Amino acid sequence: MTLKVQVSELINRPVDEVFHFYAHDHVRNHPRWDQEMELEQISAGPIGVGTVIRRRNSHSGTPVEGTIEVVAFEPNRAMAVIIHDGPVETYGWITSEATTPDQTFVTIIAEFPGMDKSTDTTMLMSMIGRTVKNMKQLIESEIPER
């Protein structure tokens, strides 16, 4: 039994710029679109398969220490992670697809093992939806149009 939550957004910037902002600069930018998150990369090198990031999640009010491990990384297409928040494990991934040379369709998916469709997803959908809207606003306002 696993609950799956999915949110998509069209971002008015090229796929390489969107993916770079989200994936390559994840540690720097994630706390900017989600201010209840603190990240620190604890493995060496650029973000890719095997990267480990320490995270501190304050969404519930009480900070929860955890990690993010990158388990798949396909430049300009996808990044998948396993998130450990204390004893809770979540699987997350983002896909990005160029719809035009200057637009990217982004989908964020999160899977929560141990939850099922009877779980109230209002808070999760709101949080992930807010994340995607914040990302869109940051990317579109900071990356100049071509």
C-alpha cells in the first residue's frame, strides 16, 4: 500500500535551464522554494547518482533530521531520490520535458509507502503544489528570457 501524489506545471524557460535550477543547484535552491527545508550536501562532487544530502524538514513544526539520496539522474530529463525523514521513507522524482524551445513541462511525483488512498492528501497536495508554483516563479523571474 503506497500513496502517490503528482503535480505538474508548465515553466516558461528552456528545459536545460529548468533542470539545472532544480537538479544541479538543488542544495542551494530547494530551501528557496521551500523555506521549511535546510539542505547540506555531504557527499563530494556534483549532484548525480549516489549524491547524499542531509536535510532538516520543519513542515510539521518540529524539525526532523533526514537524508536525500539521488538514485537516478538523467540530465535535462529526470532525477529520482529516496528521502528519509527520521523513520519515514519517501520516494520522489521530477521529470522535465521540453514542450517548445522555451517551455518546459515539469512533473513532481512523491510516493509514500505505508499510506493508501484513504489518507487525506490535502496537506501533501497543497505543499507539493506550492513547491512547484514557487519553483516556477523563481525560475521565470531569475533566468532571463532568451
